[in-house]
Amino acid sequence: MTPIDFIQHILPPNHTPVKTGYGQAPVNIALSKYWGKRDVALNLPTNGSLSISLPELGTETRLSWHETGPDKITLNNEEMAPEAPFVKRLSRFLNFFRPDANGGFDVETLNTVPTAAGLASSASGYAALVKALDDCFQWQLAPRELSLLARLGSGSASRSLYDGFALWHKGERADGLDSYAEKIDQTWPEFCIGLLEIDTSTKPIGSTQGMQQTVNHCELYQAWPEKAEQDLATIHRAILDKDFQTLGATAENNALAMHATMIATWPPILYWQPESVAAMHRVWQLRQEGVTVYFTMDAGPNLKLLFLETETPALMRALPEMKCLKPFA
Ligand code: DP6
């Protein structure tokens, strides 16, 4: 199945833009990671993943259609050059939805996260874009269908349709119609995320390329899909039981295992900076001192700390540079 066939399964026949579309979506942080695709064109993952959204950070997108001329993409109030990789990727995605080949979309996107800095701006970006398309064409799709469409733009975007915890099912079907994210029905007001920004400049290798390289050139990767599914089930259970220590320990181990596959790839992929490693040691030392805190990391050098509200004063004293976010505030 091609992405176009896939999209035709989901979209209603109405293919004419009706109005200017608007969408906004949060960033999400995976507690159990997505790393590897079993189908690159359809963005089908080798394993399921589970995330928490950060409503304070995300993307807002406005979108309209013009009958003639190419796409015009504005990111954070700056018009982007047509040859910029960001624009090329976006326009390729928009090709799936174009009513005809002569026209183009005007897309104005505002990010409240640094683009491509390991804080998953592509996740909130494609989720907001799909919501803006839904509004522009007035399709009125359900979240599950929006999640399927967002997945085609960026895998992790499938999870950014929801606030709170979200679970992206790996799915079994070759056509990918069962690989979407769903909200996990649990609120956890005490749950906190601490951002330790080590370096927010653009990363040397993006996730799409990094995971392909790992799948193709890492012998350890064979062990990943099974471990990832086990961790996902453990974290899901821990969320339902509000068992924070199991959640934190499993999430930290899952992130380190993902990075182990990256490091064992040839040529190696190492997103860590010396300061990232120093911060990991700091977290382990704080745990030894009795602070219940864990970390996770994505395809970048920054750490995201996981803890409950009771630990906030101790952590703010130990790590005053940390930005504290409350996903359920
Ligand atoms: C390490 O969703 O950015 O953040 O599907 O190719 O766009 P593409 O990749 P992307 O990968 C995210 C990888 C990760 C882990 C995660 O968010 O699950």
C-alpha cells in the first residue's frame, strides 16, 4: 500500500479546502521509545511506544490554500527557503492532500520549542498541521484518524494528538491502518517533567536517518523490539497503578537501551555531550541521596527528568537551571 492509498482509506471524499485551518498540538516525551521502522514509506514502527504530552510546549499552525503558486512556509515568523529540508519534508507531506497540482498551501507555524533540538518539535508540528488540514477541509475526523495521518508526517506525531499519556500501537497490518495512538485514561496531577537543556542547537543527525542507520547497521538492534514492547507494557501498568518508581526505572532503562543501540551502530551515533553524561551522574547521585528522580533522553543531548511534585524543592535546590513542567496542570 502506498501512502496515497492509505490516505484515501481515511479521508472523506470532500477534497476542497473550505476555510483557513487552525490547529495546535503539544510536544510529547516518550517514556517507552519508538526507534526503528518496519515500513519507511508508511512510517510503521518496529515497536509500540508510550508518551506524555507537555501542554505548555508545542506548535500552533494556520493553513490556507491558494489556487496557483508553490507552498509558502513560515516558521516562527520567518519565511523559509523552498530548498530548506524542513520545507521539502513538509511539502512532500502536503502532496498527499493537495486538491490539484497547480496550487499551494500557505502554512504559518509557531513553535514554542526549539526546532530539531531533541524536544520533538516534529511531533507537535505534524499533529498541529493535521488538525489544521482537518479544519481547512472540514473533514471532522476522529482523533484516531488524525493520529494515523499525523503518523505519516512523523511517527511520534501520532502521539501528539492527545494531552496526558498516549500509547501508539505498533499494529499488525501491512496497510498500517491499526498503527495509531490512543489516550491512556489516567490523570496524575503530581507528575512532573524537568527539562535539563544541555544544547539546543540542531542535532547532527535527525531521528529519521538515525533510526534507519541503527536498524541497518547495529547487531544489538535485534534485541530492541521485544524489550521495547515489554517496557511499554510495564510502564502502561505502572501508569494505571500510579507506581512511580517502576515507571521511572523502566523509562530510564528504556532510554539507555535505545541509546545503546545507537552507540553500537556503525558508523556510531552518539547524541550525548560530556555535559549530558555529567547530568546523568548527577541524577544517579541524587537518587543515592534519597531523591526519587529518573531521566529519559531522545535523539539529542538534553535530559528530561521524571519525578513527583514532592521532590520539586530538593531538585530545584540541586539543579536550579532545570525547567519544571506539569503535564496535568
Ligand atoms: C527518539 O518521530 O522524530 O524521539 O518518524 O522519522 O519522524 P520520524 O521520527 P521521530 O522519532 C522520534 C524518536 C525518539 C523516540 C520517541 O519519540 O518515541
